[in-house]
Amino acid sequence: MVTKLKINEIFYSIQGEGKSAGLPTIFIRLNGCNFVHGCRWCDTRYANEEDFFELTIPDIISTVKKLTVKNSMVKSVCITGGEPLYQEEGLKLLVEQLYKRSYYIEVETNGSIEPPNWSSLVDCWSADIKCPSSGIKTSMGLKTLWLNTRSTDQVKFVVADKDDLNFVEKLLIDSGGSKKSFTPSIVISPCSTLPGDTFDPDLLKEVVEFCKTYNFRFSLQLHKIIWGSMKGV
């Protein structure tokens, strides 16, 4: 049986957030998410709807290769969603093929599904842990697993207020860490105000001070600043 993945879009842009922010990247957006009703801050709700197409792994690789050749031999690929691990079987096959072709592979996950046993094939797992303002509640145990991943990985928190920062602080302490001691990179991103996609200046400053205190990475969501909620960028 030929494995097909539900795809929402494949495009070339720059990475919008995290430690690879600004890096030219080929994006593969998979369709579907285990958070049925979505996160309050989700800017890709269209990836959790029925508007998708199915592609075989060879077809996806062919599209990626065309974008690679067309765009100065870019070798960075980000698999995002939706939730990529929602289609784990096909995701594994896709990652294996990208790995064989020496692509730098980043996979963005919402952190509610445990890291798979083939996780070492991915250069960077980016787990976006949901804070209280998102309206999503996930298992503390799974969050703890993602906080103990590799130094090449990152754990991101999108924060909207002081309660979110308190949540991050408590989660990290409860996970057995102390200041400057976590294995993956910890990334804190202030949330933009939808639908205008602007940032609260007071929140920006508060998050900067929080990052300075804990030696975390401050990251604005560049794609929202540049394009707002536009699709395919």
C-alpha cells in the first residue's frame, strides 16, 4: 500500500521564529491536528480543516527538490502543521527520505505527543508548549519529556500575559531545572494581538526581562510582523 500524507501546502520562505528565525527554509505543512478545536493563538487553523491534498512521499520529495534547485540550493526543511506527529507513520517515511538527502530537518510539534523512537533523524524538534492563555491543557508528563530533549532541539512558549510567564516558570521548576540548566533551547515569544497582529509594548518588555533573568531566547514571530496571518508565506 502506498503511503500518502495529507498536505496543506508546500512553500519557500524564511523561518519566522525560534533559533532558526530568518533562515530561508522550505516548509511542508501537514494537515490535521490532535487539538480538534485548535489553540486560541493558532494562525494556521486552515491546516485543521478538510481543505487538503494527498501526496506520496516521492511526490513530496520531488516538490522539495524543485524548490531546492530553484532557490539557491536551500537545504533547510521545516515540517509543520497542524500537528505533524498526527500522521506519524508517513512523517517517519518523509523524514527518512529527507535525511538520506542531507537536508537540515526541523519538525514543529505542539508538544502533546511523545517524541517518537526515530526522533534522532530530525536535526531540530521544536515543541510549542501551550500556555494557559491558549485555552489548551496538556499533560505535564509529556511537557517534561520535551524539556529533556537534546541540545539541538528547542522548546517554545508563546506568552500573552503575566499568568503565562508564571506558568512557564513553574513548569520549568517542576521539571527539575534551575536557571540556565535546560538541555534544549528555551524560546519565549510574546503573542501578537489578533487580528491586527501587533505586539503590546509592555508585554514585550516584560518578556525581555524574563528572558534576561533565565538566560532564555527572546523571539518575535517574524512572519506575523511581515505578513500577518497570510497563508503560504
